[in-house]
Amino acid sequence: MQQTQEQVGVTVVWEMLRESVSSHEEPSLDGLLQVVVAECDSFEASLAGIMAHKIADEHVSREDLVVLFEEAIAAEPEIAACAAADLLASVDRNPAYPSVLVPYLFAKGFVGLQIHRVAHHLWHRQRRLAATFLQSRVSEVFSMDIHPGAVIGAGVFIDHATGVVIGETTVVGDDVSILQNVTLGGTGKQSGDRHPKIGSGVLLSAGAKVLGNVPVGDGAKVGAGSVVLGPVPAGTTAVGVPARVVRSRAGEPPAESMDQSLDYMI
């Protein structure tokens, strides 16, 4: 039977991880690499293990979390497919990563996002206490807080991750890059659909805040430290407090180029 594109992506990433483990030259990490990669028979099993390894505590064991994660991934294979896409995006967009193994083991933005994907799965199956536990542990361990209700696409790169806050009704498209201290939040105590809608290919630079149920169009860029309170059209750059559109851009999506500089004037 022919594999889907998502299955091919998972297979490719798993082969890359196993190759990286077999060629590593750091004996002090042999135990970790054996448990989370070498002894696993699939990317899905390995992913469940690395997530559990990161957030297990004295009350919820690694073994119990592995079961929870494996069940969620089996029920929703898209979790593993998105994780593979996120991992490839991380290596492509960050020159500090020499291989997929580095972000897989050590990048809290990557691992925290995958735990969120499981929490989101649980949230929509009315297992909200378990989902909120995962959110809480990610916040405690990784200093990033993503509500389990938030919808996040594939190929998403959360760089550094510290201080990232994403609210309940946020929607983030595919191939988005999010840097440290980004907030996708509300503007007060209102209920309902109250958080930003981020298009595909968007770059949210360090410290950017997007507040309220406002759209940021495909391929847009929000400058570092900016506060967005209104719509940002597709293919533009918004900067300032409050942010205003100062540039129109063309070419490679900013999420892929990771270029935080300004473009040409409108």
C-alpha cells in the first residue's frame, strides 16, 4: 500500500534520527539515546518517550505518560506527522541545529509544541483535566503556556520558547515561526472567540504581542516588540506600539527566511 505524504515525512524523520544516534560521539549520552531513540521501534514510540521523559514528575510517572501519549498518537496519527514537519522546519530555520537530533532532544519549543498537540487531542475528547495537566507541566518545565484549545498547524517553529503564551481560541496556520516572548492573547475578560488568527508563513518576531480576535494574513511579519491590535494584511510587515503596517513585501515567506529586518516602503 502506498504511503501518504504525511507517513513518508514520519519515515524520513525517523531514519534521520536513527542515523544521527548511530553516528554520535558523546558516550555520556548513550543511556538517554538508547531509551528515547535506539530502543524504540518507531518514531511514534520514540516521540511518546521523549515527551514523557521531559515532564514526568513524582505524581505522574514516565510510564503512565508514555501510555497516555501513545494512545493519543495512535488515535490521531496527524500528531506524529505534524511533529515530523515541525522538526524539519526547526532544522531548516535555525542554523544552530546541526541535525534533527539536537532539537528533538533539547529544544523546548519543539517538545512543548508536541505535548500541546496531545493536550489538544485530549481537550476535544472531553479529557480536559488531563489536557490541562499537560499544559501546566509544559508551562512549569519549558516556560511556555499554550492553552489546549488552541489550534496549531504543521511545520511550526517555536524558537527558544521562553515566555510564549497562546490563548484558547487562537488559530495558527502552517509553516509559522514564533520567537521568544510572543503573546497571542485576548484583550480582557470577554468570552467566546477572543484570540488571534495567524495565517500560514507568518513570522512573529521576539516579543511580539497580538491581542484580540484579529487576523494576521498569510506571509505577514510582525516586528520585534510590536503590539498588534488590528488586522495585518497578508504579505505586509507591521511594527510599533500599537503596530501599524509599514511595509509590503514579496518573495520567500518570512517564517522560512527568518529575516526580522524591515522591507521596502508601501
